[in-house]
Amino acid sequence: MTSTKFKKENASESPDILDTFSEMATAFSEKFRVLRSQHGYTQKHLADILRVSRGTLCSWERADSLPYFDTLN
């Protein structure tokens, strides 16, 4: 497994926790995308380096899911 999916409609946590998670996912995705671009990596190249699919990396950049720490380590 390489990421944690984020789906509000399927979650049973309180709205405050969901809002916090959503904000965290958005902040991560924006920073991740900016850093990737600043270092000149395409999504495909960085996905190959991290050994994930380009679709997985794209979902991180859209804040649809978050990577597991072990994937980035």
C-alpha cells in the first residue's frame, strides 16, 4: 500500500477531524507539487523514483489521498 484515501462520505469521524485532515491533505499536496516542480521533476519521473504509479502521485497532488510515510522515506 502506498497511500491513504480520503473520502468524507465514507468516514465516521467528527466533522472537525475531517476538516483538519482535509486541510492537512491540501497543505501537503500543494507543498509536494511545488517542491516537485521546483526540482524539475515530472510526475512520471518522481513516481518512478518513489516506485509508485503516476496516478498515485497525481492523487497526492490533488489531495485525494496521502502517501504513507514509508513510501517517502
